[in-house]
Amino acid sequence: MTTAADHLSRSALLFLSRQSNLKDVATRLKPFRELASRFIAGETLEEAVDAVRALSDRGLMASFDHLNEAVRTPQETRDEVRQYQRLLARIDQVGVKANVSLKLTQCGLLFDKGLALQNARAVVADAAARGSFVRVDMEESAVTQATLDIVRELHAEFGEPHVGAVLQSYLRRTEADAKALCAERIRIRLCKGAYLEGPQVAFPDKKDVDDHFVRCMRILLDSGVYHGIATHDERMIDATLEHAARHHLPRGAFEFQMLYGIRRDLQERLIKEGHPVRVYVPYGKHWYPYFMRRLAERPANLWFVMRNLMKG
């Protein structure tokens, strides 16, 4: 049950996630750095590759996510494209089961939608040529429609095996989006969502978010398209497995997805039961906003930092 204190802590942490100027202060605190290292695979590509090798040894698939929400100029967007092209090449060289996750704000969506499409297309074209896949991440609700518009354009050109979308169950519109995207055979990663949104666009109550997640999950699993069910919530996992069993879906008809450093016990359990599991592996110098959103999902982690600070 979500308490008022939890809600207040989450709102405060989501607000702080937007204050990127606090990163330098926060990273000088050893407990903060130690906790961040649990959720971030490093600041360099090679550190992330090492993390994915370790996951692969445990039977897990991966999706690399280069963190950079500080992109402001066309040149910086082109730098991001080159980063992803190097990443796709490195995946081929290493030979791990991995793909990439791309945010359209890194491609210029906030200041030039045409440029964002052009840059995203370059990444997806490279992935398609290598037989790989790009998951276009979902961000704040202000860019939801623009993001889905671009995914649809890329899907029309490159097809189901090479590009997919993300939907967030805390948004009220998501059930309708799930039905529409499944009808178009667009692969979906379903998650709960981790941005600060108003009640007019997002469910404020966790129970409603969870109920919506289950309804959307059933739409995805019934579609015959290969989707990703992204959750660390055992109730959501059990609901997914129950629906799959009831409809006689084989293992491998969909995959579970989790975040790096979170619920490793569940990852191991699902792998042992024969379910595909993919771990999202974030890396990069601009990790602060992502990390603060992870804290907001579980405010108890903040008390870990505070306790260790008091210990000196």
C-alpha cells in the first residue's frame, strides 16, 4: 500500500531528477555513488559491455541504454547516433544476445521532430542491416504522441523485427495505444512508468496503475506479437504467467524485462523456469536523472543513502 509519505518522497525525488546541476554535489557522496553503481553499468561503453558479458554468462539477454538527457544541439544528436552505431558494432563483435534502447530526445525530438526521425532512422537502419533491434523508449507524456508517430514511420520502413515501442501503464491512454499498436504488429515493451505526471493524463493511485498494467498485458499476450513485459512486481509477473498458462502460450512467446541491478533473484528464478529475460543496461556520464527516477520507484533506497551518510 502506498502511503502519503511514499507519495511525497516519490514526488520530491522525481523533481530532483530534473535538477541535473545537483549531479556534481551528489556524486561527491560515497554512499550515493555506491548505490548508483548498482543501477548504472558504468560511464563508458566498455564498462557496459563487461556488464552485459556477465549477464550473458547467467543466461540473460540485454538491451543497452546510453544515458544522455542533456542533448541540446543538432551536433550533439549526431554524436548520439555515432554512439549507438559504435554500440551496435560492438554487440556484433562481442557476440552477446543484446539490442539497444533509444530515447528520441537524444535524437533531437524536443527541438526538431524531423531531425529526430532522421537520426532515429540512421540507428534503426544500422540495426536492421545487422539483424538487430531498436527499442524506442517512451519518455514524458508531452512527447508520447510524437514518439509513437516516429515509431510508426520507422516500423513501416523497417518492419516488426527491427523496431518497437514502449508503453507506460500509468498513462490513461495506454490501453487504447496497446490495442492500436498490436493491430499494426508493433512490438511493445510494457512498463509502469517513472515520470512525474498530472492526474489528468496519469493514474495517481498505484492500484489503478497495476490494474491497467494487467489489462494491457493481456492485450499484448493475446496479439500473437512478441512483446516484453517489463516489471519487478511479483504480482504482475504472476498475473502474466497465469494468463499465458490459461491461453496455452509457449515459453518464448514473450519475454520478461527488468532493469539492471533490480530483483536479480526474480531474474534468476524466471531463467530457471525457462522464460526469456532481458535486462536493460544503462550506462553513460549523464546518469543522474535516470538514477533519481529509480530511487523514486523505491524511496526506501534513499534511506539507505541517508543511513550511510550518518555513519560517515
